[in-house]
Amino acid sequence: MNRRNFFNGAAATALGAVAAASVSRVALAALPEPVLQASAATMPPLVPPTGRPYNPVVTLNGWTLPWRMTQGVKEFHLVAEPVVREMAPGFKAHMWGYNGQSPGPTIEVVEGDRVRVFVTNQLPEHTSVHWHGQRLPNGMDGVSGLTQPAIPVGKTYVYEFVARRPGTFMYHPHADEMTQMAMGMMGFWVTHPKTEKGAKHPLISEVDRDFCFLLSAYDIDPGSATPKTMTMLDFNLWSWNSRVFPGIDTLNVRQGDKVRIRVGNLTMTNHPMHLHGHEFTVTGSDGGPWPLAARVPEVTTDIGVGQMRQFELVADEEGDWAFHCHKSHHTMNTMGHNVPNLIGVDHRGLVGKLQRAMPDYMVMGERGMADMGAMEMPIPDNTAPMMTGQGPFGGVEMGGMFSILKVRRDQKPGNYTDPGWYRQPPGTRAYEWTGPLAEPARPTMHEGMHHGHGSTPATHPTASPTETEVQVRKPSANAHANH
């Protein structure tokens, strides 16, 4: 982390802006020094130095914003500004965000805390901050033009309210929302439950590891760096906390840990989040913790637009377990959507002719897309390969919304470092069969039988495969006359 020194006139700027919100005079005394983050790596959890104690979260490829206590009020400082975000090694995007990164830092408080957030606008246009899912005074809801004036360029506004209920929330602009969110302006907010000493919340359990991240989508042409803000659905980069695989850090836990994962969706579509090797229980949403009777075991949970889901599991199976969105095109990077399907097309007679005109021409797609992950085809600078990532046995052939839950029996409590690849015990990995193979049994059509009618025909192990001819019967000219 590094710190930025603001001009001496920053406090005076707040004086003129704070009238837009009903806040105490203490807020006018001075601004908390803004803290910026230069790294896209996952930062260690921020143990609360002051205020009520809680078990902090770990933001995947992110960090928690420090605060200061002023007469019992937790004060934060967000700076809305243009940022450069490394989305994957060798690929950087020019975005808008908060405090040096997109998404912005996670804000962590405790139920009942009075919170004061200074927001300084260093963007080229006005902005605001909406505290998605929070219970608060109407004038603090952050909808420009409706609940407050927009924050002008160069000005600082103050939001102040009490964190009234525990849960997982998000923050994002509610001014020129389509542009600003498409540029990466968003962040996480976690309100931890307040409990008396020794007591436990009836619906929010204690966990050993608590992860959170946001789902976001961008449309960035190969070789460029700025998202296209007018894209509605045809995005080509699907990210977790503005990172794409293999740039997304792994979730590293100790075998037997109780793990909570909080996921917020600020894309334009839903995402079925799927975890390999374990069952989990969805325990809450941005509406709050779910009743115990509403919780069922799952391996996939769908997260709708503008929603948050938190789910919990016991990491009792050692190994490297894939964790990803189950929409297959969301686990690929910078892809064109208008590419024809060339599977089965024989290029052999055409390749030589094309290479005379285009010496670098390469055959792609006639056997599927996996070849693209292996070939050394040049791509434009500042572009993420479409299918990439190396595992211990070769190419993972993934991108986008994909990471790994790494469960190790020797991972130390509180240690979030990557333990490396898992070594499966002998005899527990799929292997090549080298013995004899019997001829597969194939059905034989009997005379008078048609596909889809009658019982399954008898099988003959030695029957030779036959070609199936598709016959098309066209309707007569007047077949639809009475429709």
C-alpha cells in the first residue's frame, strides 16, 4: 500500500460539499488520509486495530480499506478515479475505480457502527455512491438527482449512517451508472454481526476462512485497453474482481476448515457458480442470513444480476478443486462470438493455397478449439489468450471466471499462501488403459423396425457398424392449406 498526500484545501472542499448530506460537524474537521493500493494481489485479512472485534474477510485479488476512529465514528476515505488494473499477467485495462484499483477496497464494519465515508471525485465527470442493500436515511442512498446532488468533479461529499444489519453488500455509482459500472466502479461492503462476549449469532456461524469477490464483465477489443461502455450483453471478458484466469488467485485453505465464500454479481447476466469436490450450503444473500429451514446442500448456485450469495462448506477433501461459473463461454478470454463452427471441415486442399497469399495462415477449429491453447499463435499486445493456464499435467484450457480451491492438511491456520500443486496419492489418478479393448456392442435394426418405435433391438457384439442415412420427407404443396 502507499498513501497519497492531498492538497491542503481538501478539507475546505468538503466544507462546501457536505451540505448535500446530513452529517455531524465533526466531519468538517479534517479528511482521513486516503489509502491507495498499487498491487492486484490478494492482501492478508485486515485485523481490526480499533473498534469492535470481528473475524475479517479476505478479498480475492483485493484488500480491505483501513479506517480511523474519530469520537466513536469509523471514518473511511474513497477516491473515485481513473485506474490501471492488471487483469492477468501481461494484460492491463484502463478503468475507473476507487483508491487505485477496480474494484475498490472492501469496507468492513460491525453491526451498530456509525460509519462516515468521505468520497472524493477525481473522475472526469460527476459521480455518486449507492450503498447497495443497506438500511440508511434516504439522503444517504446515493442516487444522484433523486436523493442528493451528484458529486461534481474535484469535490468531496460525506456519507454518514449506522450499519443497521449484518450481511454482505456492495457499493457502486448511481450517476451515469451504465458508463461508470462498465468502467469498473464497484466494491464490497461487509457488516459483521455484533455479539455479546461469548455469544453467537443464531444465523451467522463462525468460520475459519471468509472469502469475498465481485463478478464483473467487460468488452475490451484485443490490443486495446479501455472497456467499451455501450456494450449491453456481448462481453468478451468475464472476471472476478476485475481479474481473469490465470490471473485470479487461488483460495487456499486448511483441510477441515469451515469456509465461507461471498460472491456479488454486478454483471448484466446470471452466473451459476460451481465448486468441484464438495457440497456447500447457501446461507445468505444481500437480504440477510437465510433461515435454517431454507438451507439445502448444493454444488452449484445461481447468482442473478445485482444479487449476492454467500455459501459455506467444510473443506474436508484434500486436493486442487476447480471453482468456476458453469456457463462455458464465461471461462474463456477475449473471444469473438461470430466465428463459424469448422469441426469436421477438411482444410488440407486449401491450406497451401491460402499460405501462398498469407504465409502465417494457420488451420484452426477443424478438431475443436483445444489446439488454440497449445499453438504459439501471435496475439496483439495487451491481450489475454482465449484458452490458457497451465496445471501440473498440461494446459487447463480455461480463462475468465475460473479459479481453484486448494485444500491441504498441512496449510497453517491463518496462512493464505499458495501451497503449490497437489500431489495425488498413488493409485488415485485417472490413467491410460493399455490392455485389450472389446468391440463395442452395437444395436442392429430388424426389418420392420424404425427408430423410436418398439423395444430396443438385440445387440450383437460382432455386428459391424453401419452408416445411418438421414431421409427428409418434404410436405406436399397443399399440406398447410388448412392451417
